[in-house]
Amino acid sequence: MPTLTLPLPFQALTGHRKPHSSLSGWMALLAACLLWWCAASPALAHSSSNSFLALSARDGALVLRADVHLRDLDLQFDLDRDRNGEVTWAEVAERQGELQAWLTAGITLTAGGKACALAPVDVLASQRSDGIYLSAEWTLPDCARALDAGQGPLALRYGLIFAQDSLHRALLRVDVPALQTSAMLSPEQPEAQLQAGGGSALQVLQRYVVDGVWHIWIGIDHILFLLSLLVLAPLVPSRQRVTRWAPEASFRTVFLQVLAVVTAFTVAHSITLIASVMGWLNPPAHLIEPVIALSVVLAALNNLLGFWAFTRWRLAFAFGLIHGFGFANVLLDLGLPARDLAVALGGFNVGVELGQLAIVLVFLPLAWALRRTAFYRVVVVAGGSLAIAVIGTWWILDRMGLL
């Protein structure tokens, strides 16, 4: 069986200068499987599945708008008739009547417990940073009159996509004179009660903390970047052979390395999150998203090729600044209440940190327990870094529109 000669960093990770053929074959098979997996699963290249809802006032009436990504519509309607892996607007237009009826049935707005009649308009195509969306608007004269007359609270219920994708979320933004609020709807919480003023400051804080936790947990690119920077923390170059990795003897040293990476990432993304939300600096999303993917690739390659000039906490800080803009894009899409801007911003950032902390608390004990094993060096560090580099490269190409 022909052998695959691993570069020096792979030899260091596995502990062999000349790897055995079984290990070489395993690495070749892993690389082939990863490439096939990414090619067969283009959804990996996309960000989390979100729809966007907006309730606003226009000419004395309430207007509800829904934006749903074409790829999500394909899950429901199998729109890609020619099977070329891409849904076109022509394929959508052929089934416009079905789509309009489906949208109207899946979104319900009530006032005082009574459903408001929806007057549909033609569906349109709209462009967002992650692709083309189908957009539909409805006028709600009944709800507008009920709101003016104070006939009970408004409630919005959303039931699209959840059956096909349990990770799907709908981001609701309400901007009418009597209501300034936002919400995130999920399979577990498909309905939002729309209160005047958006609720108390404590309610706003709680809502955005939950939103922040959820965003970091479904932000696969952020998680892979962080794990790429942490995976070598329990290993050190062996004193006997520099080309080998040895387990770190001191848990305190490992903990401090992890703390340095997490702190640098937190400080960096907090800086740009605040700067972007406050409107001081707003780079376009179509530039930020590929750079976030690039950060994932570089962090993984740092483990495989040893760019030791980039100390891991410095890499975390440098690219954490970019990830902060990604967090800000989500937060701005979710909507921020003008009255409680600082509370909402702080809550979202706290939620991101809590979600990040939960990931670290799961990773650190496992990494410490497995650090002496070949499984950790070969499968987790070498194989995991290779997988992350391949997925990150796929993200870059997709986000630049090259796939």
C-alpha cells in the first residue's frame, strides 16, 4: 500500500518522523471523506437559517413583512427543478400562488386574541448579505384599529420552516409608534407577545442574553475558530524531541492558555460589536463573512503547519475584531430598542460570553483527560484541524460567490 508522507507538523502531532502506512492511509481517507462531505453538503457553507419579520406603520396602517431565504423555501417546496444545486427566481415565480398561501398560513398576528385579516401583495425578491430572499408584505387594517383602540395586546405566531429545520429562527423587529421591540421565534417559542415599550429593562436584558447565547451556539464558524485556537492548549513540544508533542503536566498552565485565548477573543469582538452597533464603523457583510471564514482556515492551519509567529491569543484578538462585526450584523438584524439600547447590547454580549463559556467548560475537561492519547493528537488535533480547514475553505468560496 503506498504511503503518504506527512509534513513535519503532522509528524509532531502524531509523534512519528516517518508515519506508518496505516496512519498515512487513514489521513488520506480522512481528507477524501472531508472533501466528499463538504461537496455533498453545501448547507455547511451557509450561516444559520434565519427568516426576518418586520412589523411597521405605513399610511395609518400596520404592515407586516416576511423575508425567507430561497434555500429554506427549497426545503419545503423542492424548487430546484433542474437539480443544479441553485434555486433561481424563475423557479420560485412558477409557484408564486402556493408560496403566498403557505406564507399567509404560517404567520398569524392577533389583537386581543382575535386574528387580524392579512391582505397579501405580490411576493418579490430581495438581496441580503447571504443570498436572495423571497419577500412578502401584508397590510393589517384590523390590527391597526385594534391597536389604536387599545383592544388588547398584539401577538405574532410564526410556524414556517421549523418542521424542516429545527435550528431555523425568525428574527422579528417591531417599529410602530406604540411598540418598539424585537424577538426571536423558535420551535420552542413560536409566538411573541408584543408589549408597548418592549417590556421592562430586565425583560429586555433577559431576551437579549438568550439571543446572544443562541447565536454563539448556532454560529458554527465562531465555534470552529475558537476550538481551533484551544485544541493545542493541553500539549507542549517534548523536551526530548522537538518534533514530538507531549502532554502538558500542569493544569494551571493549560487553564491560563485557554483563559488568554478566550479573553483576547472576548475583548476584541466586544470592541467591534459596540463600534458597529453604535454606527461608528460598519464594514459591509459581504466583506466580513469571507474574512471570518478565512480566520477559521488560518487558525486550523496554524495547528497543522505551525505558524508560530502567530501566538494563539494574538490570533484570537486579531480575528476576534472581525468576528465582532459578524455578531453585530446579527444583532442589527434582530433589532435594537432605542430606549434600552445599552441594555440590549450588553445583554447580547453577555449571552455570547455565556454561550462561549459553556463550550469551553465542555472542551477543557475532555481535552485535559485525552491529552496523553494518540487519539487526541491524531484524530482531534490533526484530523479535526484538517476538517476545519477544509470546511473553512468551502465557506470562503461560497461566501465569495465562487460556488
